[in-house]
Amino acid sequence: MSRRHRDFGLGGFEACFGPMGFAFGAGRRGVGFRFFDRGDLKYVILKLLSKKPMHGYEVMRALEEEWCGCYSASPGSVYPTLQMLEDQGYVVCEEQEGKKVYSITEEGREFLAENGDLVDDILDRISEFTDRLFRTEMRDLSRSFRKLSRVTFQRGVRWAETPEQLEKIKEILERAAREIEELRPGAA
């Protein structure tokens, strides 16, 4: 996957999903995509550590950069995974300048090599998603989404003077959501 500049015209989506990126993952209902299935993160972290030793924050930053800000790893997922990898003998940790720096061991490299197809599948799945997300049509869709968001809030907050006007805005948005949902393959 090629690297892309971080401003992809996705501000409307970021407004919905938060400033830390999309943070897709387990438990996120309705999104339809999981960045990592259970257990996948350990392979990706090992792959990163096979390139160079890193401390936990560097791992989190590398994960975010790898997928153009679409995935923001939390300390609650990265640090336990690093600890598990250390417990399994796949990484070692040493203190450097007050930080725990993790390096892959020979056993970790062997484990990564043995699971190379799985690692490639994980990386391919995520790359396919980000490639689709950042195509031109998605930037155009994002512009439309931002415009809808801006107009909705302008009308709703600034100019809607009655509950009936707010109800009408809500009805329009709900109708649009239903129509978009009906575009989904296999929808009735």
C-alpha cells in the first residue's frame, strides 16, 4: 500500500469517528470492518519489531502511521500484547533512557516466519480496506458528508426556531439513512 498524506478529505468521517482516526476494531458495531481479529495484533507488532526495536509508544505510533491514521492502537491493547510476546519469548525488553524498549528475539523471528501467510493475509486485508477508503470517490463522498453535517447543524442550531423544524430535519436525515442502507448489497 502506498503512503498517502494524512489529510485525505475525510474530515466529515473524522467528525463522526473522533480525532484519533477511525479506531475500527472488535466490538465496534455497525462499521462492518475489523482492523484486527482476535490475536492478529501480536503478528503485526512482531512484524514492526522485526524492522527495529521500539518502545510501546513507538509501536502505537507506527501502527497508526502504517494505516494512515485509520487505526489508533490503545495502550490497553499494545502493552498487554507486548507483555504476552515477552512472556512467550518472542520479544525481549530492556530499559533504555528510562523507557522499556522491545526487540524481537530469534524465536520471535522464527514464529513470524512460520506464520508468514497469516501475517500477509492480515496486512493485505487492512491494505485493501485503506485503499478503498482513500480512493477519489470516497474523498468526494466525504465532502458531501461534511456539507450535510455543516448544513444540518447550521439549520438545526442557528435557524430552527420551532420543534417542528427540528423534527423535519430529523425526518430528512432518517429517510436518507434508510435509503443509503437500502443500497447495501443483499438489503431488502
